[in-house]
Amino acid sequence: MSVYDVLVDRGFVKQMSHEEEIKELLAKEKITFYIGFDPTADSLHVGHFIALMMMAHMQQAGHRPIVLLGGGTGMVGDPSGKDEMRKMLTPEFINHNIECFKKQMSRFIDFSEGKAIIANNADWLLNLNYVNLLREVGPHFTVNRMLAAECYKKRWDKGLTFFEFNYMIMQSYDFWKLHKDYGCIMELGGDDQWSNMIGGVELIRRKDQQPAYCMTCKLLTTSDGRKMGKTEKGALWLDPEKTSPYDFYQYWRNVGDGDVENCLALLTFLPMDEVRRLGALKDAAINEAKKVLAFEVTKLVHGEAEAIKAEQATAALFGGGVDMSNVPTIEITAEQMSSKLIDVLTANKIFSSKREARTMISQGAVTVKESVVKEPEFALAPEMFDEEKALLIRKGKKKFFRLIVR
């Protein structure tokens, strides 16, 4: 089975530029390919994770990946899927994010002994002469073809700036540059990048009369079409400081029954026979599949030790266990043992504001030990804490925290 068959079988592939050629190419040759990542934040999120998994499958099959970091394209910002122009990022912010990305990516991609390449498009895009770029690339793009691209259509009502209009040309130039310097012949990426990716394929084929290809992967969505990876705190980040391993585990532990098989196929390396067996479980049994999913994805992103901790914390809270050591903790001072609950929870970002905290407390969505709290001015007391000076707080049905006096 070639990597093409693996990717199709696991449900990665959405669109491709030259299906039969790609199928034959991946079965017979080892190629260099790339995926681009614009450093718009200081952490990768779960949307990037599916692209990294696709890259990992390709690398395991012997193909060489190029991780292209968008130090140049990040200065402009991709308009794809955006209702308005992205905030302009400073070079310092972009460079910091690039270093964060590099550290996280090494968990998924093997960069040893030339098995993968990291490139930064700032190395060529920031020094381009504009007139030379127009002469070199401009004749190969028609404005009417660009305007028909899906990535621009969403912006017609609010206006598409000329600044962002150049993004497709920049991404296409990236592919041409990687083709020229590294022999890269394929671009992979999310399906929202289709228009930009096709631009690079056509640029290489028209300008150099050389073969070039692109293939998109599906975006991670629920069975009813909603985008996955959003939590009440925002994006599901891969950085443990932004989304804790426990919260990360809990996200996958609580996906919908109809999404389990798709997530197992895309986000783990479990054999597809096992994926289908787990995905076929019904009713209460599907919870066993969710436990496997949560453990396997957390293990890939945060390591086995953190996955075990998250699993044990979940068992302690929901399975009648007694070891609470791995439940997320909030450290407070001895003086805060008599503080108002609303002040403690808001100060530690359990709620985004006191207004939100008051609303949820009034609705009975906060539990202290085993008692539901409905009074917004409720105050803690030292006698509520156990021998370890710990107090269990629950927010909603499934969010648990331990207040620990330090």
C-alpha cells in the first residue's frame, strides 16, 4: 500500500491537482513536498495538527518534507476564510512565533540527518524587488482568474485590499522557489488553501514547464460540518501552557459519538482495522473508543507521561478513583482560604470576568465539594479544605479544579 492509499483510506485527502499522476508518483518515487505554516500565534493549534499528521505519514513512507515557516507571508496575512483584514504582525512577534513552532514540530517530524528541511520564506520574500517580481511572475497570473478564487469571494462585501490580494502570488512564488532550490514538486495543506496552492502548481508548470502538484487535506470538522478545535477558552492549542494536557485530553474524551472514528483515523497512528472496530462501538461502549482517542492524541502531542496523568485524573474524577494528584490545580495563599469564591476563580482565569462568574454561579453551575453554590457572594472558609489543604471545585458538568493552599 502506497502512502497515497494510506492517506485516502484514513480520510485525509479532499482535493488534488492531477489525481492519476499523483497516485502513480507516490507509488513509484520518493519526492520532496512542503506544507506552509504562517506564524500568527505563539503556538500551533489542532488545525495545524492534522497537517502535521499528513506530513508524518508522508515522511514515514520515505518522502522528504519541507516545513515552510511564513516569516514573509506572515507579514501580509492570508485572507482565506477571513471576513476582514488580519491584524498586521510585527517582525519581532513573527520571529518569536517561528521559534515556538520549531520546538513543537520536532515532536511530530524527524529533522535528523536531512530527513526534513525547515525553511523560512522571509529569506527570499523580504528582499524581492517589486518590479522584478512583476516581470518574473505577473505574466503567469490573470486578474480575472484570481478574482474568481474562493479565498477572495468572502471579502467582496467588506472589501479586499490590494495588500492581501498579493498573498496568492507570494504563496505561489514560495512553491516555485522551493521547486528551484530543493526539487520540491508537491504542496500539501488544508482545503481552505486550494486556490493559493493551485496558483503555485500553475506557476511552475507555465514558467518552467516542469511537473508540480498539490493535494489538500480535509479540515477537521464534526459529523454535522462544524469546525472542531474550539473550546470555551478559544482554540485548542498544542502548547501545554495555553491548553493544559488535562484539558486537551478532556476535549477528545468528550467528542461526539459520530466523530470518534474520523478523529482516530486522522489524529492517531492506530491501524485502520482497529480504528474501524472502535468507531463501530455503540451506546455506552463508544466511551471506551473515546478513551483510546483521548489517550493516543494526548500522547502524540504531550508525551506518554502527560497522557497517563490526564487519564488518571479523569479516572479519579469520573470513575470513582481516589488519586487527585493529576487534577488541574490552582494555588492560593492561606489568606485566600476565606476569600469570596468569585474573586478566586476570576483571578485564576477560571472565568473571564466577574460578570460571567456571577451568571454561572446564579445558575447553579459551580460546585464546591459536593454542594452547589448559587450565591454570587459565597465566601470560602478554612474548614472547607481537607487535610492536604485542598478543595475540589467543579465548573459545569466536567471541568474540575483543586484549590491548593501553598
